[in-house]
Amino acid sequence: MSPEHAPYTVVLVDLDGTIMDSAPGITATLTRTLERMGLPVPPPSRLVEFVGPPILDGLRDLAGLDPAQSQTALKLYRTDYGDTGAFDARPYPGIREALEAIRATGPTLAVATSKPEEQAKRILQHFGLDDLFAVVAGASDDETRSEKADVIAWALGLLTDSGVDTSRPLMIGDRIHDVEGAAQHGIPVVFAAWGYGDPAEAAGSVAVASSPADLPRIVTAR
């Protein structure tokens, strides 16, 4: 079998917008954070753009905060989100079944998210999804590891250290950050169209899944 047609050995999965519909908790926490700082709150159509990318990127690019304001907002946001917002979310219907079906065909599953790693683990455990994944890789608490390419590298390193074959990885995600971050490692991406990304963000992906139910067929066919 030629390498391009060999089965995937690892499937990396984004969290927000791919596994979890987490916008309610994220946007509500951001609203409270900006209000506490006396800053204008973007409209809902803009707030949802915070879901997925590193939080400091959103505070800079979407809320217009300077570096000092961003650090203050990050501390307020993290405390509030950890206390109340993290579990204001739900797994997408059918996502567990889809991931179980993929895993049954052979690949190891891992999470690669720009959400802080320990927070991601808490959320997956809370919703009973942690058993699906060999590794949960996320941002570091100080945000020095938050860009998707860095998180993917971290995930692959953890998997390799665990003895997992990472020779043919695949990424599943819903934002341009997933597509571009994976591309830096030469990893193909299946775009999750049910998430928060604009359809244009799928550019560069190898396939688009319109629902979680599409994933097993797409992953095993490639």
C-alpha cells in the first residue's frame, strides 16, 4: 500500500466547535469580563469569533485590547470561566459515536486544542468523553503554547512518548487556525462544517464534513 493511501495512525481532534458546542459559556464569560473592565462588548456575531483561536489573539484582534489590558482580561476570564462558564456547553449530537467508530478502525485519538490543557481535561471528564482520547493536548497556562501549530507539535510529542505511531496523522477542526496549524506540520485536515468557522475557512482542507456522522466515512476513505 502506498504511503498516501495507508490508514491514518493518529486522528487529532479540536475541542471547541468540533467536539463541544462551547460558545454559550465562552461568550457569556467574555461579556462579563469586558463589562467588569468597563470596556465595550462586541456584538454577538463578533463574540462567537472568539471560540476556537487562542484567547489572547481574540482579545487583541476582536476586542482591540492592548497587551496590558489583554493580560488583565485573561486573568479575569480564566477565573470566571473556570468557575461558571466551562460547563455551559454540550457535546455535538453524534460526536461520541463518530469518534468511537473512527477509533474502532485503528487510529489513536487525541485532542489538540488552544484551550488551556487542564481546563480541556476537566471539560472532557465532566461530559464523559475523556475515555476516547489517549492524549489531551492544549495551551499552557501562560499562553506561551497556544497557537495551533505549537499545540499540535505538543500533542504529537506526547503521543510519541507514549509509544503511539504518529507516522500518518490527520486533524479534524472547524477553524482556519486548525487548517493552517496542521499545514505547518504537513498534516491534512478534515473541516468540521458544524462548528464556528466560516465556510471560507475550509480552504486548504482535504475534505469537509457537514455533520459528525460524516466523519467515519471520510476518515476511512482517505
